[in-house]
Amino acid sequence: MTTTISINRRSIHLLRILVSGIFIVAGSTHLFQLEKTVKKIENANFKGIAYLFGEPHWLIIASGLVMLVAGLLFLLGKKTKLMAIILISILIPITLTVQVGQITTLGPLFKNIAILGTLLFFVINDINSQLNNSK
């Protein structure tokens, strides 16, 4: 059974624009404050998760580039579903490495969970094709 709901087109665009900002800023921070970001990993309780993927310096550069490019494409509404999937694949290991296990970072942990929920909304609902078909 499919239920149809009405959602204002502008609210979807606004949601996408606002969420993309965190990835654009985080990607830039990874690239321009590399050593500070490496220290976050080194001080994390679960830093071993990061090392499963590789050496932190290279991970931070790669994730920074991916977040910046995917964040910009998500902002522009290009391949939104794919960009959301890519951003989820970056968000989960970062959250597990840096946020989980840090009792002092419960706010950022739940911020990441909320961002994950927003990205899942775009993955599950394929918003771009629905918006394009309704024009």
C-alpha cells in the first residue's frame, strides 16, 4: 500500500542545501586543518576503526575530497541519491571512530545520527526523480 503525501518542494531543497553545508565545511576542514583532524583520530577511543581503512593522513585527505565534492553535488541537487549514499559511507566510519565512545561528545554523536537520518530520507525517497516528474 502506497500512501501519497504532499511535501513543499522548497522544503526539500532547503533540507538538501542545509545538510550539504556540513559536508562542505567538514571536507574543507579535513583538507585545510589536516593535523588538527589527525589529532582527533589519535585521541579517539576507537581510533583502531580508522586504521582498518588505512593511514589517517591519507584517510583524512581522501574523505575531505569526497565530502567536499559529494557535498557540493548534493547542494546542487546532482545525483542526490548517489551523493547521499556516498556521504553516508563517509559519515558512518567517522562517527564510529570519533564520536562513539566519547562521553563528552554525545551532542556531535546525535548530530551525526540526525544527519544520517536526513541522508537516508534522500536515499529512500529518490526525491529528485519525484520532483522532476511533478513539473
